[in-house]
Amino acid sequence: MTATMSPLALIYDRCASRSRRQLHMRLEGCRHYAEGMGWAIAGSWVDLGEHALAVHRPQLAALLTAMRAEADYREVLCVVHARERLATNTRHRLLLEQRVLAAGGRTVTTFDEPDQPTLSAILEGKAP
């Protein structure tokens, strides 16, 4: 990883509803946050409709592929408005966050939400 390269922000969201107004506001918030942090922005990936609620999310998979391609060269960040934008179910969200980690990145939010308990802690009943 090159110390002189700024982190690379890969923005993700999902939207199951037909209304896209809140989606666009969240995406703009993510872009604004990343720019304010001085991060380079690779782009935005959005799963829509049924894909937004499915276990397999094509756009998230594409984001992870892009993340893997850059992870050896710089810090890569999956930027979401809030952690629930990955999934509202805690276990599902943690599984998706583990996929981000496996791709060489980490998840950050525009609210600077702290990291969640690990999946193993939740599965073992040691976390809320």
C-alpha cells in the first residue's frame, strides 16, 4: 500500500422502493463526506428493487470486485450512509461487512458509527 495515495471510497446503497429521492440524498451525503475526508471516489454502486433485499446483491458484488483490485495499492473503504444501508438484520449486515473485510477493505459511515460486534460474538451470544 502506498502511503502517499489517499484512501479510495467506494459508495454503496440499496433501495427497494420506487421512490429514489432519499436514495439520491444518501448518495450525495456519502459523496460529500468522502470529499470532506479527502478521499478519492471510485464511484457508486446501488442495488435496486428485489436485489436490494436479496442475499445476493449484484452491485455489492461488483463493488467488492473493484475493492479487491485496489486493496493492494491503497486503503479501500465501503462508504455507506448508515450501517443499516447494508442490511437491517444484524447478522446479515455483519456477514456483508465480513465480505468487505475479505475484499481488503472496511466499512465506514457518514455518521462515523463505531464498528459493530464481531459476527462470531453475535453467533456465540456474547453481543446484543
